[in-house]
Amino acid sequence: MTKTYATLAVSEPQPHTLLVALNRPEAANAMDTQMGLDLLDLFDGLAAAPRAYRVVVLTGSGPRVFCAGGDLKERNGMTDAQWQDQHQIFERAIRALINCPVPVIAAVNGAAFAGGMETALCCDFIYAAEHARFALTEVTLGIMPGAGGTQNLPRAVGGRRAKEILLTGKPFTAEQAYEWGMVNRICKADALLTDALETAAAIAANAPISVRQIKHSVNQGLGVDLATGMMFEIEAYNRMVPTEDRREGIRAFNEKRRPNFQGR
């Protein structure tokens, strides 16, 4: 289902894996209206065809920047109505990313500021190059995060740390992000994509329905009390029992071979 986009470079570097690069290097991969539309189309497409890929890796084009946030040059001079109309596109794109049925790994190859950091936070987990830097700078511009920053960051680093980051707008390093629990792994710059794709391959080798149900169960459970989350988990678990993949997994274990999961 690979398509061509004006602001995204999309490829299939290995089986079952979609690699998506934010592709406006001349503008520090900043998010303009077209990128919002492209991201919305791509992730809506994945939701409509969840069996097309088993993992997505999201990165930025070029060696230094993941995404600088919203394109303030495009926004300069916008009316209030135009600004809100554009932001609604971004909101829909971010919701589509969050709701992507398959795991999305952020491979942050450089600076991830404002909406760029929010986009990374909307992914399931983050690998970051050693030189990557993060910031939510909206407060320094008279606005605030509007793509999940005030919701996803506290869930990643805790409320007190998140408030300090949000209210100062100060950048922080990949090492700090790792120490605070926001980043899963720090990688050498030239090994970032290799590491992310290696993890993607490990995920893609597992039972696709199981992977999707685990992601859905974790996401739902984070928003409810433990007892409700446990009930949701059992519903998700029971979805596995009648699948061919469950039978294949048990056969493969007993036959001492790798399972060949088909996602059904």
C-alpha cells in the first residue's frame, strides 16, 4: 500500500515494516499543512488496512533534525481561523498516529522540538541518536502544546518533571530523556535506523494479532482503573484463543521450530 507523498519519504526496508521519514529537510522537517494532510492520509490508511504492515518506524530526513515542530514561516500572518483550521488537520493526524493499530517506533535522528517532540511522544516508544535534543518550546511563543504534549509527557516522565519541561521550554538531551524514562534506547547516530529496524523485525516476527491486541490493551489500560484494565485484558486475551496463529505457535514450540505467523 506504499504511496508517494509530497512531505514524507515512505519505503519498505524489510518484510512487514514500513519506514516513514518526515521529508522537508530544507525546512528542518517542520510540519506544514501538507505534512499534516500526508500524515493523516498515511495513518488513516494503516487503520483501514491493519494487516498491510506489522510495524512502522518513523524518523526524519537528514542527519541532524527529526522535526522542528510547526512551520512558523507558513503560519506567519495566518488569521485566527486559518490557524485553527490548520491545527485541526494536525490534531486529526496525531490522533490517527496514536490510533495506529500496529506499533510505531520513533527513531529520533536529531532535534525534536515542539510538535516534533509531541509526534515522537505519540509513538509507542522512542529510540534516539546520541546527539538528539528535545524541547516543548510552545510556551515561549505564546501558545501551548496541542498535539498531546501535556498528556503524553507526564505519562512518560511524571507530572513534576513534565511541568518543568513544559513551563520552561528549555531543551534537554537524549541522555536526560533516557534517564527520565521518555526514551527507550540511545543509539550511535549511524546505527539508529539499524537498531530501530532490528527491533521492528523482532516485533514483526511475532503473532500480528497478538501484537495489535497487546498494544490496544496497554493503551486502554492506562486510562482506566486496574480492575477495568484487567477485564479489558481478558477480552483481548480471549481474542487470541480461536486464531490460527495461536495453534501455529503451540505447534512450532512442540516441533522445536520457529513459528510462521500469518495474522489470522
